[in-house]
Amino acid sequence: MPLKTWLPRKSAAFAAAFALIAGTLPAAAPVAHAAHWDTIRVALLMNASKYTLIEPAVTLTASAGLTIGVENGGVFAPLATIAGPAVVRGSLDAYSVMLLETADFAAAKSLYAKLATLPNDGYILSRSKAGKLLYQVYYGSFGSREEADSFKTQALLDPAVASLAQGGALAAISGPLHLAVATYATEAQAQAQIASLALAGLPAELALQLDATGKPVYSVWLGSVSTPQELAALKQQAAPLLQGLPLPQADTSAPYVLRRADVTASASATDAAVAHYAAGGGGQKTLFRTQMGGIAVKEHFARAYRGDLELSAFNNRLALINVLPFEQYLYGVVSSELSASWPSEALKAQAVAARTYAIRQGNKYQIANVTDTTLDQAYNGLSREFDAAVQAVDATKDEVLVDQSGTLITPFYSSNAGGTTADPSEVWGTPIPYLKSVPSPDDGATAGKLPWYRVSLADGRSGYVRSDYLKSTGQKNAAGQLIYESTEAGVNVRPAPYVDNTSNASIYQLSAKERVTVTGQETESNAYSWIRGPYTAAELAAKLSSSGVDLSGGLKTLEVSKRGPSGRVIELKANGQVVKTSNPDALRTLLGSLPSTRFEIEGSGSYTNNAASADTGAAGAAASGVAVASRDASVKAGGDTLFVLSGSGDPPTARKTADLTVLGANGAAQAPVQPPVQTPGGASGQTFVFKGTGFGHGLGMSQWGARGYAELGYDYTRILQAYYYGVTIVKE
């Protein structure tokens, strides 16, 4: 992916994001030179307190075919094989809401389409009953009849659902209670019995099980009901047709998989159904395996994964775990975290850090070691892998990072440290011996980024336009400001200099050759330097409402009141009151997901408190600026950057105040002087802009910094030791 639009990670290697929110250091037992890991378990879908992503059913595809089986005594026991290219559906044999049973395929599809917009998705099964093909529309997968019934009531409150489901007259709760009819050695025998029962109007289906020797057998089960009373009624209905058979309740404590016909993705009634495997719950592990290539999960970004996909029940919901060789997992992590164009030594550093981090997590999620998200480490599976990442992992096989006592460290890392990594006190307020604030060569993230012009519109509003969509007219306005015009129609004017149609949507579109006044210039926001906002006082007050400050009279002032060793903000004051958060890094979340806490605040018509107190002198340097006297004689700050207009008609040029010399009132040349402490006002029309550097928490290794060091000639060992104090690389 081009570096122009690519960021390595938003908040990488947070050992526990929720621990951050709670204000505690992520806890993990010390691991002294951990045992070798052969496999790893990665949660893709799961219902857990630390990570929740739920689907009632999944669609799995594999070009080389699929084998479906169960774990039996720690050994994979195959139950069915589908030749490639294979497409199957998987779910739990659990409680669900059957909202509609109809012979009208179009009606079933219409209801399903509406259900897809609700919190719980659904699916459509087809079934032969009394010589007719019927379509059953199911909604959700639940842990109890009561929960399913509650969701049924909620779904039918939607007028569209109620109408499409015929008022819920046919709605029922299905469940994992079944009658066992008979077991056969061949599938053909079982299917003949199922066809006979279906013709009589009985809901029979195929159950795949294991016999006493572990070989697959084919059972016929009746019904999928939710109460013992319903099961008894079904038995009474079926008994006259199955005389001599005891029809006991099916034993669902032993491994089993029900095979059904799924038409959810079918475009018409004539399309072939897809096999839908409903797996037993409890402690059962149902595995999907392919001999080569990967298995793709449609409901999880259509990504393909090496190894097995394990389906099970966890906290009453479907869990999907990718079980694969540990080193192959790292192929996916390095490929997801970094880019194929990056130096090999940076990729190797990432591989060692990722390996150490994963082992350090242990059995973090009970049924999984890690997730595939940046709660742990980004892992996009086989879909994103590139050769250089594979080579980097292989070149560092089994290598991990240990501290001076020989204990595995937790190697936190983030996308970009903004020139200086964070001190742990700036993130959690707690020291970590192997993490210190150090310089980091991160500015490579700005390479290739176009400048954006800050423009003033005819209605008085201002915003940013990317420079390649404007051209100079060679004219100036009465104030000497340059006038540019758009190169085409539909050019977006955005609040900040970057493209994001959700968080930074266009505020105006220029018509062809529409003229604007250029008042400034910024590099497109990137992982190293960025701008967010402007936010109104009301918008910020809403964000700060949970911080314990009294903003009943509106937000009047917002100031940086304290910085940490790297210059990151560790305390804010709103209306003179300290903004309370569980830890310093939580400030960026509170303020609307700012990229980092290494920022300054600028208010229109005033300036940020750049002279805020700091734990070290480094913060003072980070908060440098220049004071500018306005026509009303008040003193205002220009921040650490000024725009200098030349007489040639060229766009304004950005200049750091540290590079400027000014003439004082006595005629002597001097360096810019920081003005006295002042805070942006919150008057009507006041807006606040956040300007900062860095992307992520900033602890430990900066990925962009690792790239910068590699380009300077550092090998991966030296890169890692630059970010993790006193560590050694050893073989696990």
C-alpha cells in the first residue's frame, strides 16, 4: 500500500487498552526466558470483556477444499470433506429466533435484508417439508431461550420487520434440543431416512458424529426446539411414524455437527444451497482445515488465514479462533504492521518485538492468546503477507527481548513517536525500567506529502485545500495576500489538511476557477505531524463532559498546564480546573481520538499555553513559540511556526520560530521570546485547533523511527537497543 495513505498502527502493542482506560499498568506475570511456542491462538470473533466482535454465522471459503472435524482427545477427527473450491457456512447449534417460514424465496430475502440492519444479523435455511421447499429466516444466536425471546420482541417492534415477518405469527424460538432417531454407517442411509421423515412433515436433519473408535457416523435427529415440553410434543407427533424406536433426547455432550442447507447468499430460488454446519456448544471445538493456501472469512473483512479456524461457544456466543504455527502468525503481523518497501532491518526489529510481545501475553483471553486487532498487534492474516516480512521473521526465528534479569519484556511500540518517545510517566504515570524517553528519527513520515493551502472563502470561513488543486492567479488582495483559483470543479475545502470523509469532511466545494485567498500553508497531516480541528467551544465542552470539570457556563479557556519529559501533555485545565483522566494518555481519547498527546492548542484570536510547567526542561523546548503584537497592542502567540510572505507572489513559506531573529524595541537583534502564560478564550465563535507530532502512545519503539534508524545504517539489534534500555536478544 502506498505510504501516502498508509499508517503502521494507531495504538500498537497496548498490552490491554482497557487497563489504560482504568488507569493501571497492564499486568502480566513475569516471564523468564519463556518456553518455545509452536502454535498461537488468535481471536477473530469473540464475546469477551476485553474484546467483543460477534457474528451469528460465518462464511468460509478455501480454494483447495475444506475438511470439517472436531477435536477429540486432543486429536483432530474429520467428519466431512468438501472438494475445492469450497464454500461453507458455520454457526453454533444454539438458541435463535425463527421469524418466518415461507415458500416465497423473495419474501425470505426481503426480511433477511432488513434484519441485516439490526444489531444481530441472521441467515436463511431451506428445508423440505411435506413435499414443499420452505425457507426459514433466523435472527441471531443466543445463550438462552429467554434471551432469544427478548430479542424476538425487540425485532418485531420494528414496523418493517413486523410487516415482513407477517406480524410474527409464525415466529418461534429454535434451540439445541433434539430427538435421536437412528445412526447409520453411511450418509446415504441417513439421507434416505431424512427424506422419508421430511415427506411426512417432520423436521429431520443430518448429525455428523464419531463412533467409539473415533470414526465418523451419520445420525438422524428430529427438531431443534428450545424447551423439554416442545421436545415431548415433537416425540408424541413422531412416535406413530417411528414405531419401535425409543426417540431419546439426542446426546449433545458428545461432539457433533448438524449439516443444514443455507441460501442466505443465493440470488434466486434456483441457486444451489451452501452447506451450513451448526456445531455443538459446551466445550466442543469444531475445526475447519485446508491442505494448502488459506481459509477466508467473509464476515471478517474477507481475509484469508493460514492454519485452522476453530469454531466454539464462548460466553454464549460464537467464537472464531485462528490456530496456526507461531512463526507463520508473525509473517502476518509484520506484514500488517509495516510496508514491503521498508528496510529489512526495520522489519527484523518489528519481528523480534512482535514475537516477544505475543509470548508475553500468555493466555490473555482464556481461549486465545491475542486478538487480530491493535488491542494487541495488527494481524491481517495471509491476505497482507509479503516476502520481505517472511524473510525478516525467518531471519530472527525464536529471537526475543529480555531485560537485565533475563525476563521477557513487554515491548510496547507505536507508529510514530513524533521525534521523541514517551516516558512511561506520560502514559500511565508509572515507571518501567526498560522504557525511557529517547530521540527518534520519525520525520520520514512526511516524505512525499503535499502541502495544503489554508484559504479564506468569500463567506469568511476558512479551511484547507490540497496544493495541486489550486494555482496562482498572480494577483493579491488589498492586504497583500495571494489569490489562487481552483483547477477544476468540486474541489474540497476541509477543516484540516488531510483527507477523511468521516472525521474531516468537506465544508465547501469550489467551483471551477473559483478564487480564494491563501493565508497559510501546512504539510498534509501524517504520522509525524498533524492538525485536528477546529473545534468549537461547545464541541470541546461535550468531549470534556466526563472529566469532572464544571462547564455549566460553557468552555471559556483550555490550557496545557503540565508536560512530561518528552513534551507530551500530562495535564490540561479547562476553565482553570484540572481535567481528570485515569492516566495522561487518556487525554487524547477524551479530546476526540487525537493521534498523540504531544500537541499544542491554538485558539482563534489567542494562543495556547506554551509556557506550561514541565517535569523537565525538555518540555519547555517542545513548547517554544513567538509572541506577536496585534494592532490593539495585545500580545498573541504565533506558535512554533510562522508563515513568511515574499514579494514574489509565491505561496507563504513556513518558518520555525527557532530559526528566526527579531528586532527588539531597542533595535537589538534577539531570538524570539515566549510570551507570558495565556490561554485561548472561549468567546462566541471561538475555535480550538490541536497541532501535534506523533501517532500512538509513543512508548518504546517507534515504527517510523525504526525505519529512520535502518536508513541510517543501524541493524535490528541496535534499533531495538535504541528504544528498549538494557535489553538483550536471546533465543526463546
